Amino acid sequence: MSTTTARPGRRGYEDSLRLSTAEIVGGLRETLGAKLVAYLGGVRETRAVREWAEGTRTPSSDVVLRLRTSFYVMAMLRDRESASTVASWFQGMNPELNDVSPARVLREQELETAGPAVLAAARSFVAFG
């Protein structure tokens, strides 16, 4: 049995720590799309996302932490779900988060509380659908 099947998210967690910011942004952009990554990163234009992925522009350290957390969650969900389902999960109202979307929680709340809350919601979705 593979690690991702036995422990969903383990590989995503490891990658969220090891990959460069450009690789994190590229992975998020591939699954979630540039607009949603821009929203998570608190920027208005997708050009910034492209530049982050190319390594020609660097987001602030706070944004990098939010993007790494988002990547971890995204990778955990991708172990079991399609890219379109994961993107919908990030954008849709979530009962585990008081009917607020995970993307909004990650963008607007303090990461110390938002990160664990969104991770718990993702684990619940993986476990129970």
C-alpha cells in the first residue's frame, strides 16, 4: 500500500516544506487555476502568480506561508479527488468552516487558526466525502 493511500496528505505535507516557492505556486496554479491562487495570495492580477511561478517575483513571507498551507491541503485532496473537485472544494461553502469557503478562510483569517481549521475540513472531506 502506498504512503498516499495509507496516510493521505503525507506526501503533500513533505512537498509543502521542500519545494521552492515557484514550485508551490506552479502546483497550485495547475490544480486551482491562476485566479484562485491570486485570491489566496491576496493579489488582484494573475500576472503576479505567473511571475511567482517563474521565480521572477517573490511574494511576502506571510503569503508564502499561506500558499504552502494551501498546497498541503490541495495535495491532500488530490490524493483522492480530481483537480476540478479540489478547486470546487476550495471555493465552495464548507459546513466544517461555518459555511465559509476554505479559500476565504485561508485568505482572511490568521493563518495560525485558519490553517488547522482548513486542514481539519480537508481531512473530514477525504475521510467522509
